[in-house]
Amino acid sequence: MNQTNIKIQKINALIHKNIFDILLKKINNKQYILTITKVKTFSNLSYCHIYIMTHNNNKLIIDKLNNIANNISYDLLKKIKLKRQIKLRFIYDIELINLININNKIDEF
């Protein structure tokens, strides 16, 4: 594993932890229970995709998060002291749902 990959992994872990804290403060509504499943930061540190799942598969929260992504990015910038603001994009993660569906189909046999 090269130095860049290690750096990106560390940044992903920092973003994951801090985004979770920021979202807890910004979304204090009990109807939105979120799980951050994955964080993928581009190697140039200009973009970051944050994969989210909700307890009731409510995809509307993703639109709401993307609408305030700039504010969340600014809060993130203050917390982890990056040189520039990262453009965030929240994405509904369907990987886990697909895995559950595949597992259920296997169990049917």
C-alpha cells in the first residue's frame, strides 16, 4: 500500500467520525436514523462521497443532506483543519440491501 492510499484512508476515517458528529447536531430529528456506511475521498482531496443508509430506507434525507452539504463541508473544514473545503456528496448506499437480497435468495434454495 503506497503513502497516498494510507493518507486517504486516514482522511476517510477522520471525515467519517466528524461527519457523524456534525450530522448528529444538524439532524436532531428522531425520524432520521442514519448509518454512514462508507466514505470515499478523491486523491486530490477536492471531493468526497459519503454513503448513507437509513433505518426505513428513506431516500429523501439524502436530498436534504445534499442541499446542506456546503454547510456540512464548512463545519468539517473547521473540525479537521484541512487546507481547503471538500465538496461533499451524499449517496444512498444500496450495497447492503443488495447483499441482503442475494443472501435471502440463497437461503430460498
